[in-house]
Amino acid sequence: MREGWVDKAALEADKPSGPVLHFGKDNPLHMEAGVALAPFQLAYQTYGALNADKSNAILICHALTGDQHVASPNPVTGKPGWWANLVGPAKIIDTDRFFVICSNVLGGCLGSTGPATLNPATGAPYALELPVITIRDMVRAQAMLVDHFGIDQLFAVVGGSMGGMQVLEWASSYPERVFAALPIATGARHSSQNIAFHEVGRQAVMADPNWHGGRYLAAGTRPQKGLAVARMAAHITYLSEPALHRKFGRTLQDREALTFGFDADFQIESYLRHQGLTFVDRFDANSYLYMTRAMDYFDLAADHGGRLSEAFKGTRTRFCFVSFTSDWLFPTSESREVVHALNASGASVSFVEIETDRGHDAFLLDEPEMFGAVDGFLRSAARARGLAR
């Protein structure tokens, strides 16, 4: 590691600077892997105030490399919250009207129990001794957090990508607790192509000699090169070819001619290397393994006898599904599959496909059409719920 460098990510992984809810041995989380996890903790942030009848709560679920700091500065990077353009006072998810909750998912690396958290049984980081975590496990833990606030029914659950998977799991596992659901740029299962990309990333991490079988923190190292390569490969899937061409084309990086070597001749190469290098300072490599595996395991239809409509049978939750035309990680066809299943189950569902060349990452960017769709859906749901907007 760099001399004089303070590992802020490691500090936040076990003792985060924000709120943390602790669950003792008498309140275990029963996981899909067949084990009971206890004790464990969830780090979270809240914005706004809960109203008297606790009917204005919105749970926001973060994506694979996200965290609980949806609308406040990240304590590791100092950067604004990852959805600060959507969440805040007088914004579309208006924290002057709604009580917003966002937790770091179980298995994450910013304060919730994850592989970088100290295992109370050993006093060392869990590393790979932490049971494999699923999307359903994440949601069960979130439900325990929502119980802590005394909220019987969430007004809305909102999220994109892996966050959208959590939204679908919430609507399937706790339909009576979700008034409105807004899954964005997601699907009901991971495709074989997505699993393949994740496996490339995992193998890059595990091939790094500094991984030490997952025990790198105890060894005083980090598999930074492997994690950087994993991030580079994944980041390509978040973009689209038109967006890459528009932004970079074949433009050279700080040079007039090709070097005929293996330095970063092209701007796109330099960009990807930068993405990889900045990522390793804020994210834990083992968490990356756990998060990608959770997404790979997610398959709502398989959990319901192979019939996706059964996952939502009898639901009274209102849905709005959002997809993007250039998203090849979760293409619109996968969104339509879920929408058809919701229609078959008799659910109230609307669907918006947004024209953009920004790829999968569009849900994190300033996309006016997406903002309009989210705003319109939440306004309609708020009227139906009796929340004046």
C-alpha cells in the first residue's frame, strides 16, 4: 500500500461514521445458506422526518458498488451522494415530504456486516468465513431495519440494478409492506452473460497474489490490481458502444502519435485505468465477490416453481418499471418479461422505456425522462396513499 495512506474504507467497514443498528445473538438473521447470522449490524442513513402515522417512508436500495450515502457525502471519497440529483429537499424524492431510508446492504463494506467486518468469534475480519449472501438475505435484513422504525408498510421501495433486484424481492416477499415499487434498469434474474462477466471479475481478484485466499487485511495487503481489473471489465458493461464512441472515439491520450507500446495510448484506456484505480480505495475486494455472487444467484421465477407470475400472485403493490434502450446489461426485454408477469398476476403496473445512449449507468445520471417518470409515478402513488404532494 502507499506510504502514509489511511485506509478510510477499512475504518468505515467495521465502525462507520453514520448510524448503525446492531442485532444481538437473540435476534439472528436466518439466511438462505441455511445458517443463522448473529450478531450482525446494518449501517444506514435517513433523510427527512417520519410522519405521525408512519406512512411516508421510502426505502432506497443501492446497486452493487453503492452504499447508504444516497444523498449525503461519502465519508471515504468525500463525493456527493450517488443519487443526490434525485433525493433531497424539493427534489423528486422530496425529503421535506418523505422519510427516506437507505442501508448499506448485508455483505457490503461501508458499515454493515460484511467480509471486512470483524468477526466477534475470532476478532479478525470475516473474510470468506462470512456465509454467502443472497438478495433475499439483504431484504430480510432491511425488513428488520424497517421494523426498528416501527413502519408497517413502506410507501415506496426504489432502486436500480442490484437495487432493483432488491425492490422486486421486497415486492415478492413482503407484498403487504410495499405500497409502491419502482425497479429501474433491472431484471428478475441474472443472465448467463452477466454471470460470465462477474466470474471474470472474481477470478481477477482471486488471481492477485495479494488476495491471500481472502485474508489480505490480516496480511496487511489488498488485491488492488485484481480488483481494479474487475472494475474495468464491469464498467464496460455499464456503458454503451455509442456512448463510448461519442465520449472517446479513438482519440489518443496526451500524445500526438501511437507509441507502439502498451501504455495507455487511447483515452478510453486511460479512463478505464482511472476507474479501476479510484475504485480500489473505496471498495473491499471480498465484498465485490459477495455482491456479484448475490446478483448471480438471484432468480425470482426459480424461487416460485419456474413461474415468475407466482412471485407476485395477489399483490396489491403498485409498480412502475423503468428501462433504457441502450442498457445491454439489463436489456428492455428483461424488463418486459417482469411486466408481463406482473400483468399476469393482476398487478397494477406501468412501464417506461427511455431512449438514451448512456447504457446501464443512465439510472445514476441526469436523465430528465427518468426523473419525469419517477416523479409522475410517486405523485400518483402519493395521491392514492393519501399523502398530499
